Amino acid sequence: MSASTSSPTAPHSESHAHGGGHYTSLGLDNRKIAIWTFIGSECMLFASLISTYMIYKGRSPEGPFPHETWTNPMTGQVFKPILNIPVTSASTFVLLMSSLAMVLALAAVQNKGQPVKPGLWNKMLASSKLWLWATALLGITFLGCQAYEFTSFIHEGLTIRTNLFGSSFFTLTGFHGAHVTAGVLWLFTLLAIDYKRGLGPGDALLVDICALYWHFVDVVWIAIFTLVYLIQ
Amino acid sequence: MSNHAAAGGHASEDHHPTWTTYWKVALFLTLITVVEVWAYYIPSFVNSSYFVPSLLIMSGVKFYTVVAYYMHLKYDHKLFRALFSGPLAIAALTLIGLLFLFSKLAIKIGLLS
């Protein structure tokens, strides 16, 4: 998929890649090396946040708790387990499907200009705008689920200041939500370019870099979903 | 440059996944997610010693599948693989190290009070 964006056929003397990037001595575009380096550093950022959550897990003297019922000894108020697994499972599915839409958007950009086979499905597959919109809307849906979750937690008495669980949970999932938001904004910039002048095979690297970031946000959520939501 | 491409481990055009591959990957990821959530609702399994390892394995498989196929690292240059897997290994080892340091085991052997 990425070969066309990472293995230029231009001679060394022409070291400028399409769109203003530069090829390194390895023949790789510097922007793609940059995004992979950035993703590597993001791995360490999220590992630190997940570590913090897991270290503090089960150490809060006061509830509400993620998986256990808690009764406030002062007021007698009963707090149910706060995590909403059905909603989070749905949002996980939404994010996984957004990754599918993203790879289809990249494929549509890379294959633009080639003859499209007859049929509605083939026309849909060839539309980069459709898949970029689908990815962005699925990302917004995920953010909507997160906003619903955060709001319901606050209504149930869990804020970032309530206990160790609240602090580490909101920090971790909030950082992830901020990354999804940045990804959605990035997708809208690609859509703006697509509407203004059209994205073609020469722009594949632009979409590829955004796609790598989007998939990374997805894999981080895969880890968070298991470690935070499912493991009790 | 073409020599570079041949020697540098660049992906071959023949190895590009098609949209059918992408759909199969999406179906596979969905099925694993369904199994994960299904396992969460079986109390006897949750209380067994197999629950956490099985969830970690399923999560790891999903992680690898997205990175290999959607991020196309399986087909990409080895430098990109190194740029991702190096920091990922450091991150994983740091996480494991911290969990060990702050675990009940650390309290038992006197590292923590």
C-alpha cells in the first residue's frame, strides 16, 4: 500500500518528493519517517498514561469504582460499577470501522484516475470524499460516545478530582479523545483539499500520513479498551 | 534509486492488500471484539485465571493486525518497523517494570511499604 509513497523512482539528484517533501539517502520520504518517529514517541506517552492508570487501579479508598459497587459510609449512598461496557463496546466497533474507512480512502486516492468498473459499489470504492467523510463521521461518533460517557460519570459522582481512579481514567481517556479530535480536524483538512482541487495519486503520501496517525489512535484504543474497561 | 528500492526492503506492488483484504481484516477485528466482550459477561470465566491472559492475547492480536495490515507495516520498509517497534518495546518494558515495582509482589519482597 505504501510502496508508492515510500519508494520513489526519481533519481537521487531530484531529491524533492511530490508536495515539498524530501527523500532521504534511503529513498524514503522524510515526512513518512517523521510520522513513524512521532508515532513511536506517542507509544511511550500512552504507555506512561496506561501505567499510571494501572498502578493506581484498586488503590482509591473512596468510590465510585470501575467494576465494583461502593456504598458511601457517610451518606449511605450506593454507587453502581461506573463503566458502561455496552456503550464502550459500540464506540470500539465504531473506531475499528473508521480504520476500515480510512484505508479505503487511501486506496481511493492511490487509484484515482484509473478506470472504474461499472456498478454502484465500485463507484463508491473509487470515491475518496465518501471514505474521508465516513472516517471523520465515525470519529465524531466515537467522540460523541466519549462525551456521553464523561457526562454520565460526572452525573454519577465521578470527576477528575473524586479519587485516584477518576484522575487517572479521565487523564488517559481524555488524552486519547484529544488525539481523536486532532485526527478528525486533520481529516477535514484533507476533505477541504479534496473539494478544492481533488486528491490524486500524487497526494497519496498526504493521506497515508494522516491514515497512519488515525490507525495509531485506533490501536491505542484497542489497548485501552482491554486494559481499562474489560480487565477487572 | 531503483537499486535502493530493491535493496532497501521496499514493498512490492504485488503485495498491496486489496479492499477485500481490508474487509476481511475488519470482520476479523469485529469478531475478536465480540469475543472479548462476550468473555467479559461470563462470571465463571472472569473469575478464572485464564481471563486476563486470554484478553491480553486477543488485544495483542488485534493490535498486530491493525499495525500489520491497516498501517501496512508488514509490507513497508524495515526502518519504519524499527521506528515503531523500538519505542513500543521500550514502552512495554517500562509498563511491565512499573507494574512489577508497584505490585503486591514488590510490597512482599520489601521494595514498597
